[in-house]
Amino acid sequence: MDIKGSNQSLVKITNQNLIIKEVRARKRVSRSELAKLLELSNPSVSKHVDALIAKGLLVETGSLVTDVGRRPIMLEFNGHHGCVAVVDMSSNDCRICIADLLGNKLEYSRVEGGQTITRAVLDRVISTLREMVGSIGDRCGKLLGICIGAPAVVEPKTGRIHWSARIEDYENINLCEMFKSVFKVPVIVKNDINLAVVGERIYGAGGGVDSMMFVSIDAGVGQSVILGGELFEGVHGVACDLGVLMPCVEAVTDMPNPTGIEYMPYILERRMSIYRLVDDVRYLFSQGRESVMRDWVTEVEDITYDDVVKAYGMGDPMVVSVVRKFAKGCAVIIKNLASLFDVDIILLGGLVAKLGKSFLQEITDSIAIMPGYAKPDLRLSKLFDTAVIFGGIETSVQYAIDSIIEH
């Protein structure tokens, strides 16, 4: 059935988006198949397909051999119509990727940074991206958009940063305008964890489900949710700001005349981060506990997270005891989130995913004995540290498609 409505322009945009969605999902499809799938008339589909071919988003790829009847012309999404760029600021080094509209990486680079993202780092990112765009040549069409994954609370509609612990002088930096002024293309700024859940849903462990959650435990604690197939960011972009939750009710309520600074030790991010895990291992090590790490570590301050992961994989009793306690804390977080959102899948990502399947099983076993009905399908992130890149690709490609169709 054709979509009806008083606004014919909106009907056109909606139908053309539906056609593109089906073609992207099925790789190759005929006009008649599209008409059946979308319950649109054959003339309506043909009109919209012709428009999309003229805009460069679809291409005809020849006919499909059939036993009887007319051989239909097949349609494919034109992944070489243009390219998109993604800037991932979630780690200490900024990662930059250029991909075609099919998600194939064309160029990749890193810009050394640090815990703080300064204007000098951003200038180097822009310079590097300019060189990458110049090196694309005739491998793809022109740059259609840029998506930036920022470790920040981002206003969904404008891309303005409300707050960031890592971006220096964020109050006076407008990332959208900064990149748009150089590259003259649309720029989207999203929270990095929000992009990660999009990447995992399309390209990773999410399997395309419409109800899922991504929990990242790294230097901080982050969460993102997809509900009904859409990213849930909240009105002001602060939905699922997991790190600032305060689980210790007694400590907060018993505090006389508290200030924001006094609250800080009680927020979740201070209690359930990779730094806290390493600190707990270091403490037991300093107390003279036996550990396989003594074979390669002499000074307690030299213990890194990679050392913890290595020792855990070797079954070191000291490290296992710390990780097991940490896993129970993770289980409480995930069980509470599962009860609140009741999603199909919860993915565990960030550096904590390096602890692997045995760590995931520790969490699952703890959740199993907790009260309540929520027993989520808990999985490890598949894309790991590339989830933000893939989420940025999908977000910027969809934005580019929308822009082309609307114009």
C-alpha cells in the first residue's frame, strides 16, 4: 500500500528512504521485489527508483537469470557515490577513518594525543584528515560528511558539548563548526559510547536487533541503548550517563552539607573502572601476596592493566580473587540496567572485554542468583576498540543518504 499523506514531499522522502534501506539490507533486489516488500505500487517504486538512480544512490546491475518469464533488472546501492570520514576520540590517540558508503575502509590513520584533547591535537587531526581526503583520488566520490565520536555529553540536535572531562576548553570549542569550516561538508558530533552501540548493532555482536544495550567499562563507565531500532540519547543528550550514578545511598545521605566535589568518590565511575581494578591488584601485590606477576614485575607501580589481564589468563590466584570481586560489581550494574530497560542483548565492551569469556561467565553466574526476572543475553563486544569507528561510519552514511534524498 502506498504511503499517503498531505505532505507529498515527506511521502517521497519516506518512500525513497525505505527503498534504500531494503536495497542496502538485501544487496541486490529488483523493482518488483521492492514493490512487494514495501507494499507499494509498481509505478510508484519505479518512479522513486529512477529518482534514486539519477541522484547516484542506486545503480542497475544487469538482469537476474530466471527459468520463466521476463528477467528483472537488479538494483544495488552505489557505495562509490561518495565517502565519509570518522574521527574517534575515545582513546588517547585520535583514530581517523575514511570509508565508502558500503562501510569499506579506504584510509586509516592515528594522531598521537593523550588523556587531554587539546586544540593542538584537534589541529593535527584536521591536518591529517585533509591529507587523507586528498589521497583518496578516484577510488570514490567526494567527501559527503564527517562524524566525530567525542568522550563528552553531547546535545543531540546541535552537537554542542555540555561537558567533557577530556576535551580542553570544551565550553569554547564547537567541533561542528571547526571541521565544517575546513571541509565544507555536514559534521555530526556524537557521544563515543552512543556510536559504539550503533557500530555493534550493524557490524558487530548486536546482530541487527532493535533492543540492545552497550556497557563500556574502561577508564570510565559508559552506557548506550538502542530501543525500537533507534539510539536513545534523551532530551539533552545525558540519557544513560552511567558513570555519575551514586549507588552508595548511605554515604550520600549521611554527608552533612555536601558539595559536588565531596560527592565524587561515591560515583560509579570511581568504583568500577579499570583504574580501580589495577589499584586493587597493586594493593595486594604490595602486601607481599604470591603472584605469577613477580616473574616479570618488580615494582608495584609498574603493574599495568595488561599485566592484570595476562595474570588472570594464567589463573593467578591473587589476580583471580580481585577480578572475581570486580565481576560481581559489574554483575550488579548489568542486572540493574537489565531490570530498567529489559532489552534483548547487553554487550560488554571497553578494555574490560580483554578479560575474555571467563570474566563474562563470572558476571553471568552472579546475575543468575540475583532476584528478579531480568536475565539478559550478555555478550562480549565483537568490534572491541573499532566499535566507535563503525558506528560513526553507519551514522554518517545514513546522514549523507538523508541529505541526498531531501535535496
